[in-house]
Amino acid sequence: TWVSTTKMPLRDGIGNIIGIFGISRDITAHKEREILVNRMKEQMESELNRASKVQRSFLTAPQVTFPAKPTDGSGSIEVIHDYRPSGLVGGDFFCLLPLSETRVGILIADVMGHGVGAALTVSALNAMARSGAARISEPDAFLTRLNRRLRDVISRDDTYEFITAFYLVIDTADGRISFATAGHHSPLVIPSGSHQAGRLFDRGELKGPALMLVPEPTFPTGEGRLEPGDRLLLFTDGLTEMPSHP
């Protein structure tokens, strides 16, 4: 039993304390509800921590080289990423999808919203992206397939959700790249030996819509080439929306 007691001094006519008086209240029901809420909060935090660990397991290693053992006459790429969700779980996603001994797909995506709902969509996106990686290497076809499967599995008439995504395929043998965007930011390119960054494509060049918005979208494909030493920066709007600090 929990009891809350409030006491005050009892004074006579000239201010001397001659006793005390107080009120006691039974707060057992209130304390039991408080304990229950705290237990539920601890359980939710434990489950979110576990979900965070699972979600991070979806991501490619923070630093990886592809191919791991380049053959003579072939190049390689070094991929480094930094994942910092605003909460324990988030809606950003990134992965490498090996397609052959020299070709690899790079997918970056950002699910609308934050928290558990976005994280669950990321789980579905991870499974769908990896299941079709070995069969579809053309960026437009890859995004079209993702869009179709996401709409089949997740989309409902009473919800509104979308995912921006960018898919790049690079051939390490000659540096050729092909790419398509689903409403995502253009990566930045920093040429070898330079400190100036430029966009991989202009916003008006590739107008693919975000995933899940329309049933049969078109994703125009861009092409190019990366020279030895070039750097490519892929990012989500978590970077562009971050408050500036002096």
C-alpha cells in the first residue's frame, strides 16, 4: 500500500507551534498504474533496441571493397558509409548487390516518415531488393520491379506512403555506370584530384517518381563513367535537412 501524507504545523494565536495536522491519501492505484507504465516503457525500449540491431544488420559493412580480390586489369571500388538514424530505428536504407565478378549494384533509399512504421517498410524493402538483385541489373527494370512488389505487399487504399530511391550499377572493369532515380537526390561526384563537387545528374534529366506512388512508373536511365580516384557521395535527406551549426 502507498500513502501520500501532507502535514502542516498547527499554531496558536501568537504563532507558536502547538501541534501538527495533515491529510493522508491512499495512492496505491496510482502507483500501480505508474509501475505498469514504466514496465511497458522498459519493454518497448528493449524491443526497439533489438529492432535497431536487426535493422543495422541489413546494411552493408561500414567499409568494404568490391571485388574483394580484383583480377589483373580490373579495378575495384571502396565503399564507406555512415548510418545515424534520428531514433533507435529509422527509414534509411543502403546496400551493395553483387551482380557479377566485376559489376555491383548500389541501392540507397529513404522511406517516408520515421520510427517503427518506416523501419518495418525498410525490412520489406531489404528482402525485396536482395531477392531480385541477381536477375535484374538494369536500373530502370530494377526500380520498376521494386515498385510493383512494394505496391502489391504494402500499399493500401487507406494509407499514403512512398520511398525515394537511387540505384547505381558500376562495372569495376572499365568504370562504366548506369543509374536511375525514384525521386531521390542526385549523388555528388568529386573528380580525382579535385575538391569541387558536382551533381551526377540534373533534376530535370531523370524524372522517375518515388516508389509506391503510381502503378506503372517510368524510370529513365542515365549513363556515365567514373575515372580512377573519383569519389561518389550518395545521401538521404537526413543530411540536407540537418540543422546548421556554427
